[in-house]
Amino acid sequence: MRPVPDRDSAEWWAAVRRRELAVQECAGCGTWRFPARAYCPVCRAREWRWRVTDGRARVSSWIVAHQRFHPALAPPYTVVRVCLAQAPGCVLYGTWVGGGEPVAGEPVRAVFTEVDEGLTLIAWEPAG
Amino acid sequence: MNGLRDRTALAGVGYTGFSKDSGVSTLTLACEAILAALSDAGLTTDDVDGIATHRVGDSAAPSVVGPALGVHEPSWYLDQFGGGSVSHAVVGQAMLAVAAGVARTVVCYRAINARSEFRMGGTGRGAPPGPEVQYQAPYGYVAPPQQFAMYARAHMTKYGTKAEHFGQLAVTQRANAVRNPRALMRTPITMDDYLASRWIAEPFRLLDCCLETDGACALVVTTAERAADLRRPRVLVSAAAWGGGDSFLSGGRVDTTVSAAAELAPRLYRAAGIGPEEVDVAEIYDCFTYSVIVQLEDYGFCAKGEGGPFAASGAIGPGGRIPVNTHGGFLSEGYVHGINHIAEAVSQLRGDAGERQVAGAQVALSTAQPGYVLPATSALILRRG
């Protein structure tokens, strides 16, 4: 299922196309945030800049999909929920490409998967 | 003293039959349930001046249902966007409208063809709207059973919650449904049945998941004073609470083992002037087994992390410390998006729950989806009065 970028997220998806996992850094208080939006929820500042992260994260949780939830995706497949190492409040989801089963708290890194000319997605693999 | 406490009442409940294919429109279901609820209360459509529902674009709107029943000029209505998390907020909003005198007799309904027309389980339905979907759907993470499985796994990891804890909850609720003539699933199940049921989204098996049901349920909200003169034993709205929080992507809620109910519960109990120890029966939103486990903790029936062992201890069954989902819940009665939980609480407090009656029930808690999809939840404390 292709993502449908909106006016807040279009630049983020463009960064992913460049194999960059970016988050916003608030110019007012320095808080890093994801997903993209105009105002900082901590200090309400509207000025911010992109920060490219190191792509490191830790596994928060995971599931193994056994039912066919979408016609285009054949089960079983594993989806992980991760918190970024540089900004644990930034939560992302992605396909698990680690082979075995994830472990809670396991260090992982982002892997960029080029689906086609217009789309790159993020997967996660063990960083160990 | 909360100025709203016990000022309004639930004077009637009504149901359609539950099925996998109603064969009729959600408009028909809504009208049937509303007429049944009014009849239960001893009222007619001439008395109705308020209409409310919650829905996600899948059902007949109050602006359609009102005229269809000949209610042409309601003085108040509410068409609340949202799923199970706002189910109890609808009744809370009706409470406000009635207490303020804006309306005198409000019908709250939920009509849904959740099996035959608009499945929520992730097959044959597009992704729901919302800005966060784009970050999840491309990975095949699209459906509620996956989301709640993700949160259940985190609870298992952090607190040692086991499959058998989820299983005992499913077994207990099925046993309750056996005593409920309305329930769709009335064949008893065992722990072996639970463990042998197929994986949906690991760690969830089929029997962790609620039914997808066609049906409708409606409630009549009026003033406490008026309810005293109506035909059924009076059930007072002691407290309603609803509210938001942070979504999981907003950066505010990273630890998913604590639900929005943990923030809501103190406010709810304060408004009612009671604590969890005074609740006799609890109808807890059970879209999945895990959502009950976490709410048992967050509504204060056991310590944080102990919801699994508590649910498996017998404490939530008939004669236990706090009987839960006496109707069988979404897992076994049917899925009417929260309204059938409120209706069951009313039935328990009126003492007309038949074989599944909790003896002497005076106070009931009924809860909504605890904020795991939209960052909001809602709940009611009801009291026989």
C-alpha cells in the first residue's frame, strides 16, 4: 500500500528517497519530533529544521501478521515498532528484515528499500 | 460535589438482533434499536428531542435517522466522528445536553453492519483516514488486530503477561455469553480451544479478537427526575468522563503499556465520588483480550502489570471480586462499538440480566476503547437509584 504524503510530510518522504531518516528539530526549544508538523508541541514555536538521524533505534514491540490484511502483502511478515536512539519520543514502524524474531530493546538500524522509482520505504535490521 | 452527578438517567435500552448479515441498512437497524429503547422506557418518538451517535462514516447519521422516525425538529443532536474510544463520550455529551436543559429525551444509538458491509478487521476495507496512516500502511500495518497485538506484546515483554492470561479472559467471557440469549457465540470454549485457535497477528489468536457484527443498540437519556416516573428501575449517570491524550506518534506516549484510561480514571472516580472498590460490575471495552487486561490495571482493579494474573485468577468471573463483561462482550456477545456494554451495565443495575445477573449490583463501570487508536477514551459510572 503506497503512502500518501500530505503537505506536512512531503519533505520527509522526499528525504527517505535520498536514504535519509530525518526528524524535525524545533528552533525554539530544540525538541526533536516526528511525524512532521508545523508547530512544536512543547513550545509552540513554528520555526524548525530537518535533522538527519543516524538511523539507529531500539525495538519497542513487534507483531507477526498471519492473516492476509492487504491483498498486496502475503503473510507471514513481521512489523516492528521502534524508538529512535537519538530521540526516543520519535516512534516509527517498519518491516523487520532481521531474519529471526526481534527482541524487545534490541538495537536496530534503518534500511532503505527502494520499491520503485517513486518510492523508498524503511525497514529495520539488527544493529549488533 | 460534582454538579452533574446523578442528575441524568438511562431510562431505556434497545437492541436489534445480532448477526453476521442483517440484510438491512444501518438506517433500518438504527430505527429498530431506537424504537425498542423507547418502548423499553415507556416513551415514544414524540418524546424524543435529541439524537446522538458515533460512527466512522459507516452508518446512518442522526440527520437521516431523525426524519426517518418522524423526529423533524430535534433541539440537539450529535454526529460524533470516531470509533470505540468515543462510544461513552456520546452518552456523556447527552448527559450534558439533558442536564443543561437543551434536550429532555435523547436517544443514543450505534448501528453497524460490521460484518456484511464494512469490516473493521482489515479485509476489504481501505485504510482509515488520518495523517499517521502513511507511516504504517506501507508496511502492511493496517488493522486494529495488528495495532493491539503490538501493544499486547509490549505488555507481555514488560510484565510477563502470558497467552494463558488472555486465554482465560476469552474463556470467562464465553462462559458469560452462554448465559446470554442475545449473544452470537454461545458454545463454551476451553483453554485448549483458545491455544489451538489460529494466529491472526501474533501474539493474537483468533479468540483474542472481537466479533464483527451486524446490529444496533440504543439508549434513552433523560433527567433523573423524569426517569423516576418511567416504567423501568432508574439507572443514574453518576459520572461521565472523556478526554484525550497523546497519540503514539506524537512523542507523548512512548510506553504503550499504560493506556489513556490511566489518566481518565481518577477524574471519572472523582466525579462519581467513589473508587474502584465500590464498583460491583464492569463492562470493559474488549475489542481484543488485551484491552481488558490493561484497563483492569488502569481503572484500578489491580496493580499495574498484574492485569493478566488478575484476569486469570477468577476475580473477573461470576462471584469474583469484579465480574467483567457479563454479557460476553465483543468477544462473544457481539460488536456494537461500545453501546452494548453500556446497555448491559443498565441491565445489571436494573436486575433484569437473567441467568447472568450479578447479585445486588448497585454500581457499574462501563468503558470505551482506551485510547490506542485515536488518542482519547471515555467511560461512565452508573448507579441504581
